Amino acid sequence: MSAALHAGRSAPWRALADELARWREGGRVAEFWWRDDDAARPDPALKRLLALAQGTGTPLALAVVPMQAEEEAFEGIGPGVSIIQHGIDHGNRAGAGEKKTEFPAGESPRAAAARLTAGRERLAAWAQDRFVPVLAPPWNRLPEAFIPQLAPAGFRGLSRFGVRAAAQPAPGIRQVNTHVDLVAWHAGRGFVGEDAALAAAVGHLAAKREGRADAGEPTGWLSHHAVHEEAAWTFLERLFETLRAEPGLRWMGVRELFHSQ
Ligand SMILES: [Zn+2]
């Protein structure tokens, strides 16, 4: 049991410490990763995000919207930050009866692939070797029929939300999802709160440990810097600081997560 996580901590933090202790007792390493969505402009929130990643030494997958992005947003990005692609223009193209999506089921996969390629080329030109061709679709939605089009369009990874159904959903595509959303989208878009965030992480770790979820999928934390209130920033700072003191876990970077197959 870790003194660092237990000292003066509330029940949700203790639950995380206890779960991590179970991983250690089983001789296993708990793996985490961090994705942040909707980057486009070099505004104060993005600067704060990048400073947090750099200051805590936490690898960050920064999901950038290609057609909204400004070149200045890529300046001063630290070595631990990788750029991935967040859709193309983040426009909602949902058809009747569909939830918000940039990729409606009615669009032909080839047309979507052409749009994706244009976005990928724009990002790659600016981000250069920081860019890793992974698609994080807006609203975490992409029709299954589109996935086989990703590798021919130059992608090697896909990241959505929730326990993945497959590590390789199509030839040449590795899928690593996020599992802990820090924003309460349907309740005012504020911070979900420490209890909910930590419970989601503990729930995913326990599911993996007990064989109810793909044990090879690192637990992904999903943030949205543009809408973070102070409580969300404070939580992330505390999370990184607390976990840094924990043995037997590690944060994974994008290149390792989405290694070529
Ligand atoms: Zn988004």
C-alpha cells in the first residue's frame, strides 16, 4: 500500500491506491496514457496544457483539428508531446437520427478518406516529426465501415472512447481508446469531479485485472483544455504528481501506443 497515495487522501484516491497495489501484487504494471482534444489555436488554455505536460514530464497526445489549426499553435511544443489528428474541420455532419458526428454513415468511406488525407497532410506539414498518423474522431464517433479506409489513407491508429472491441480493428490499424472523460458534457460541461474521474479509472483497471476488459489496452485519460475550469486543471496536476510517486505504473507515449505492426 502506498503511503504517498494514502496520506491525507479521500476515499476515491485511496481506492486508486488500493487498485494499483493489487496490480503490483499480481506482478503487473498499470499503463496509462493521456489524450487532449480540440487543439487549434495558441491560446492561454493550450499554453497551460503544454506547460502541464512539460512540467510533470507526462507524455501527451494532442489531438489537433487540421482545418481549424493555426501554425503558431505548434510553436514551443515540448518533446513529450505528439500530435494526432482530431477529424478534419470538426463539423457536425450527422444525418437524421444520428448523434453528433463528423463522419455520418451516409457519407461514402472513400469521400471521408479523401477528406482525412487532406487533413493529415496539413497537420504533418506543420507538426513534422511530432505528428503520428492516428485519428481521434470528433465525438469519438466513426462508422465501423470507415475503419478499413484508414490505413490506405495513411493512418496507423484510431482512438475513440470506451473499452476497445479489438486492438486491430482493420489491417494496419491499432486502436487505443480513452476511458476517463474529465468533462461532464451533459451536465454543464464542467469538471466531472474527482470521484467520477477516479472511479472510472479504477473501474477500467479492475476490469482489465479481472479479465472483463482487454488487459492490453492502457487506461486513457481524456481532457479538453478549452473548456477546463480550475477544478479540472487542479485534478490533472494532482493526478500526475500523485502517480509519479507510485511504483509499478507508467505513462505511455503515442509512438509506443501506436507502434507499427
Ligand atoms: Zn472534439
